[in-house]
Amino acid sequence: MSELPLWLTSSKDPIGRDRSYPFTAMALAEAFAARGVATPTQLVYSPGNFLIYAWFWPPNPNVAWERFYIQVGSVERARVAETRSWMKEAVLPELADWARAILDLPDGSPRRREKQHFARDGGRPNFRVAD
């Protein structure tokens, strides 16, 4: 994959030189594509002390389609290599599996008609909030 797919939009806030973002938009696109996820997705990089929050938003009166909204925080440069490895090997595949599981639900499923949430905290790899 050499270009971002049309279903993925990305925006990035500037951060200090002592911080870095833990993965690229292309890494997310590849993880989603590997699981057949091509749902409109907005990826927002924000300087914050969180790692990743993701939401699934079902259609509503204002927006007639399903979509994912993903917010990514920054990490200290000293931890970026370790964090990128963890993101690539564990978190992005888990996020893509979470997205695929939602999309595999029947259209009429109560769970698919509700907002869903996924989060990982960069400071504590075992921290988990889902649904």
C-alpha cells in the first residue's frame, strides 16, 4: 500500500521535538486492510498523555453512515521505539479485530446500532477499556 485509502482521513497536531506519535496513518490502514475493514475512518493525532482512543459511531440523523473515529496521543521520544513495536505487534491488530467484530454483526444488531469504544493507555500496556 503506497497511498492512504480513500476511506481514511488523517490530521496531525504539531508536537514538541521531545515527543513523537506512536504509529503512522499507513500502519493503521494496513492493519484495517488486513482484516477487510474499509469503513470511513477519521484518524486524529493530538498531543496528549494517552495512547489511543477509538470509537465506532453508527448512522444517526446527522450522518447516514457508520464510521470510526480514532484519536492518538503522543509519547516521549525515549519511549517511541518500544511503543511503536507494541502498537504494530499488539494494539493495531487488536484494534482492527475490534473493528472487524463490530462490522461482522448483523445490521439490525442492537450492539451495532450503538456507539462502541476501544482504548489503550501508553503508560500501562495491560490497561483495557472496551465497549
